[in-house]
Amino acid sequence: MRTLLIEYAKLKRSRILVLTLGLSAVIVMMSSMGFGRDDQVASFVAEPEQMWAGHLVGYIVIYALITPLQLAIIASRLADLEHLAHGWRLNAIVGTPPGDLLGIKFFVLGSLTLLAKVVEATLLVAIPVLVGAPPPPNLATIAVTCLALYGTALAIGAVFISCATLVESQLVVLGLGVVGGMLANAAMLSPVWVAAINPFGYFAMVTPYTFAEGGVVPVTPNWLAWGCYLGLALGFMAVLSRRINRKEI
């Protein structure tokens, strides 16, 4: 617990929280740009189910594009603090092995991401309602989808914080974030099997709607594949934590 509190205290001297919330603000603004049109609210009133479904899909598209970079920034900043000041070795000397510290940093990454995504989800629903749209009839679907998106973000974050721990140059992790955003966005337009083998394709795999000739139609997310994806990512970090506890970084 003491080490966790120290990790949070380190955030006061960094801009991680500002950068994280700033990128969340970009996600919200880009996914809500349609409300600048005069007829947008009228469309929500006329076809609330279709419009809310489309609004959610639009949010997921922007989420998939920007969230990998957001996670890469958090992971790189958290790990860079230790690389610059020999923090991995110093923490090991005082009783926190590198693998344990990795787990603590993952918890910090998860909590920062949770804060950002709760803000996003709240504004996702609040902005349309505040400008005059009816409340979403698919609120339960929105809530489940946001939780699944957060789970996907945690899986990617686990891999990113692991890479940031192993590689001293944080440009590698940031590069993964940029490429990951493009791959995640491409998965939104890919067949299901292509998205399934795309390491950043699981934002698309949990999307509960797709576009068809008649408009937005519901689909069933592949929860089994998604669960396996989470297990692999978190398992990778757990195995890595044990391995690096056995050797000096």
C-alpha cells in the first residue's frame, strides 16, 4: 500500500493526468461533433434508437483511434520515471521487486484509465440529453459496451506497461500507441475474423451494432474471443512480472 501511495504521489510532478483527460476530451469532442448541426437533435427525437446506436458506434470509432495512444502515454510516463532515476533497482533494494512494481504501475494505469473512461461515458450520454435529445433507450447496452471497452483498454495497457518496463526508450511504446490506434480503427471496417487476429481489434469485437442498408442494426459481440484476449494479455503481464523478479533490470 505504501508503494502504491508513492506511485500516486509521483503523479503530482508529472502531467499524466492532464494528458489523459485531455485526450479523453478530444475523444468526446470528436464523437459529439454532429451536435453542431441544427437537425441533429430532431433526428434523435424522431429515431432515438437508431440515433443513439449510431452515436455509440461513432464514439467507439474515435475511442479505438485515440485510446491506444492515451494508454501508451500513461505507460511510458509511469515507466520512464524509474528508468531515468534507476527506480527499478532502488525499489528492489527497499523491498519492492521489479515485477511487483510493474503490477503496482499497472494498477495506477488502470485507475487513471478508469477515471478518464468514466468521464467519457458520462459525457457520451449527457451531451445529447443536455442539448435536447431524449434519454437513450439502450442505456444498458451503452453501459455494458463501455465496460467492455474499458476491459479491452486494460488488456492493451497491460502489454504497453510491460513493454515500457522492458524497453528503456519510451519511443517504442509511443510508436506502438500510434500504430495501435490505426490498426484498431481499421478493425472497425474489417471482417470479424480479421479483427479477431488484430491485436488492437477487440474494440471492434465488442461493438454491439453495425451499419447495414436499413441503418444501424444490433449484432452480438464475440464475448468468448474477447475473454480469451483479456486472459492472454493479463497472463502475459503476470508471467513477465514473475520472470523479471528473478533477474536485475
